[in-house]
Amino acid sequence: MFLFRCYTGLAYQEIRELYKKHIIIVVDGNRWIQINRKKTHNWVSIPLLSQVQEVLFNYQSDTERLLPKVSN
């Protein structure tokens, strides 16, 4: 989760609330995270870099949550 936070700039609370529905595919085929930030209540789009995709691949599961829910 630390690496995920470094590459995306998302806060811990936002990563805990991150679901598969937040991943969108844009016209050029790239994947982005689209989420409403908790503190500012602004919608942001963050590109899924290859390093972030590797992290997500390692934590694939049958649930809708992208990463496991762990304590801070």
C-alpha cells in the first residue's frame, strides 16, 4: 500500500475506499483511477502507471475492493 500511495498520491483513507468501479479505461485504452477526494471533495483522475498495475495484479481478488483492508 505504501508504494501504491507513492505512485498515486492518494491518502490512506482513499485507498481503503478504492474499488474496481473507480478504474476507468479512456479512449486511448489507458487505465485511470477516477475518485472523489475526501478532503477537498474534488473529482480527480490519476493515471495507472505500470508500477501501480503490478501492485494491483499482486493483490487481485474476487472482491470489488482493489487492495486488502489493513490497519494504518
